[in-house]
Amino acid sequence: MDATAANGLPCWVDLSTADIAAAEAFYRRLFDWTVATNQTPMGEYLIGSVGDREVGGMMAQSPETAGSPSVWTTFFFVDDIDATLAEITSAGGSVLAPPFEIPDGARVSVVSDPSGAMFALFSEGPVPGRYFSMVVGAVSWVELMTRRPAEAHAFYHQVFGWEAATDDAGGVPYTVFSLGDTLVGGMIETPAHLPDDVPDTWSVYFTVADCQASVDHAAEMGAQVILPPTQSPMGPFAVLADPQGAMFQVMEFAPEVSATI
């Protein structure tokens, strides 16, 4: 896949955490990751893998971000980061961290959409292949929860060219974004019962073999169960917060679900 064809596709997730040692132990045990430590000018960067598949990164909060919530961030590949940043601001989004170079020569920038949902851009590094996977421990999906779905659709269409299809998922409208035949992620409207201070956010799903067993294991290690295992058309999923408060989802794919992602 060339860089233009990959423009707008998810390519990575990483965790900024208040306690990197505790986070490394938690995710390694929960997902059976092999974790490698890389030395960078910004400090140690840990990469979790399943077999030969690199899943995501973990890093301690910088002195500038110390005290902020621990959070998983979704990265989208772009073929021209400067042009994309201009499009983001034109569409009503914000640049939270201007482009900076990481050790492999790639450039990264942290941004948000008009509702404040944060995500990151990755450019000038390796062009991503298919990132989502049903391999246990891998990232299987990313999802935007927002109070302004129509505005979000317009924003991401302008910035990335995403198309959107909305269907009824268990009585709740659910939108799937795509680029051509490639699935990009989902979008759901923020449930009305959530407090107003719950921000719009991008979240990450990890594949698990047994949703209930994974939730029980996570809880035993100090995680908070935000939403217990709940049935969906794809299979049971749950929402968790790790011991440092970073939220994520786990998904057990139903046997009849074909490997389309």
C-alpha cells in the first residue's frame, strides 16, 4: 500500500501513563504481550507485541503532562502532516502538539476534533498495512464516542475523506467509517446518562478469547469495570479502566463473525 492509499487509516495506539512499570505489568499479564523497551530521546518507550505483531506502545508521562489522566491515543497515518494539520484547523479542529520527529524519522502531531476528542497523526514513517486484527491481544477496533455525531462525520470526511454508514446495533445507532473497502473505525453517540464532564473520546478495543475471563483477570489486577461484558452483534465486549485510570475495551468475537477486519 502506498502512502496516499493509506492516508487516514489507523496505524498505531499508545498509552501515556502515570506509572509505566505498573502499566507494563498489567497489560503484559492481561494480553500475554511480549514487551520490548526502546531508548529514545524522550525516554523509554515500551512496545507490546503478540508473536511478531507489534500491538501498541507505552510511555511514562512527560514532566509537562504529569498529573494529567492516563490515556490511550489512536494514531492515523497521513501522507502529508502539514497539509492535514491545515485541513484540521480549517474544519474546526485544534493542534494540541505541533509536529515533532520520533527516532525512526517519522513525524507525529497530537490534535483534536471540534468536540475535543483527541487523536494523533503519524507521517513520513513506515506506511501501515492492515492494523486491526482478531489475533488475541491485538487491536481490533477504534471508536469515537461523541455528543455531536453529525459534526464529527463532517469533520472526518473533510480531513480524511472517510465515508460513514449508520445502522442499528442492538437498538443504538452505530456509525462505521470507511475508506473505500477498508474499515477505519466506529462512532457512537455519547449515552444521555453520562455526566456532562465525560469528554468526547477515541477509544481502543483489544481482542480477547474470553470476555468475562479477561474482565475478571483485569479486575483482580486492580482495573475498574466501567461496563461489564455486554452482548453486541460482533460478540461480547466490556469497558475497563486500568489501575492508572486509562480506559479501553475488550472484545470477544462471536464464532460466526468472519475475519473481515
